[in-house]
Amino acid sequence: MRGLLKLSRAIDGLNALVGKWVIWLILGSTVISALNAIVRKAFNTSSNAYLEVQWYLFAAAFLLASGYTLLQGEHVKIDVVSSRLSKRKQIWIDIIGFLFFLTPMCLVILWFGIPFFLQGFRSGEMSSNAGGLVRWPVYLMMPIGFVLLLLQGLSELVKRIAFLRGLIPDPTVKVVAKTPEEELAEEIRRQAERAAKA
């Protein structure tokens, strides 16, 4: 179990790193959208490539961050029933969900998604829109995103089993980090206290 927990921490670290950087794809999509609107209004010209890049970036952000979303416990859950159950029963529901729903769904999507990407890559498939882009980069996001989600599901499964064995604290408890604003407010308060003592 110790080796599995080490693997779980590595997977968590990978998805945390991906989640930290994927936010820049949203910013990139927003900037491209704004520039496209400005160019279209100011110069009365545009290209479908701008629209497709926005779509590619948003799709990449959504797919690549799916594992990070699961890591943070921000995925969609129905807590109406499970919140009334004991913690052990909630953990068992998670385990059943990871084993019989998340894992098979990821495997099916990978089964169909990898050949879909490979076919688009080999053929050099292009968008049918005028000025459109090559399609395989966005097709690649599907297998990468679902591999990250599958790995995070494995990590969460290991953590739930370790919790039931009493090896780790409750993995479903969210550790709420302080926001930069809260850290700044605390630092200002400390400085004010030091100044008052001096």
C-alpha cells in the first residue's frame, strides 16, 4: 500500500502541475477572442483560424483540467443522498463510482479516442472551414485528458482504500488554502502589530 500511496502522490503532483498551467489556455483563448473582435471591427477582416484556435484552447483547457478537477473534489456529485450517510459509506460510494463508472468510461473513450486521433494525424485532416486549421492537435487532447482523468481516478481510489484501512486521513476533506488577498491582509496586520509594539 505504501508504494501505491507514493504513486498516488506522484499522480496528484502531475495533475496539480497541469491544473496550474492549463489556466493560461483560458487566458490565451480570451486574448485571441478579443483581438479577433478588434481586428474584425477595426479592419473589417477576420479568419476562421482565430475562431478555431479559441475552440482548440478551450477544448484543451477543459479536457486537460479534468484530472485536476477530480483532484480538487470539484467534479459534479449528487450530495443530496450521500451527505446523509456515514463517512465510510460515502467512501464506499466513491470507490464503486471510480471502479464501475469512471474507469470504464475513461477506457471506452480511450479505446475510441486514440484511433480517432491517429486517423486525423495520419491523414493531416484539416477543418472544412475556409482558413481552418489542422485538426489532430485538438484530437490529441482527448486521449491526454482522459489518461490524466483515469490516472487521477486511480489515485483517488488508492486514497479511499488507504483511508478505510486507517493509513491516511480523510482524503475528501478539502484543504482550503489562503487566497493572496488573505495572506496580504495577514501580513499587513502583522506589520501593524509590530509597529504598535515598537
